[in-house]
Amino acid sequence: MEQRPFVLSGGGIRGAAHLGVLRAFLEAGIRPSAISGTSAGALVGALLADGRTPQEVLHW
């Protein structure tokens, strides 16, 4: 399993778009070593850090 830092940008649509990219990363075995974000990216990052999957965040 590879670990990389995830940096997420702000903006409502970008926050939702991050979920698709993060889902693809997780399916490829790439996990976050750290998560950083601003605005909507911070919200998505906090929910991921809480242990939720991108699918759960999308339906939250």
C-alpha cells in the first residue's frame, strides 16, 4: 500500500470532484499519509480523516 499526502482545494464543485479522484486513489491502493484542504476541500478531508469513504461523504 502506497501512502501520499492529499491536498484538497476549495470550491463546492471541486469538493465533490475530489471524491471521485480520492475514490480512484483508494481503489488503486493509494492511501493518505496526511490530508490538507481549504474550504470544501477541508470539509472533505475532515470527513475522510474521520474514517468515512468517498461514497459516504458524497451521500452525507
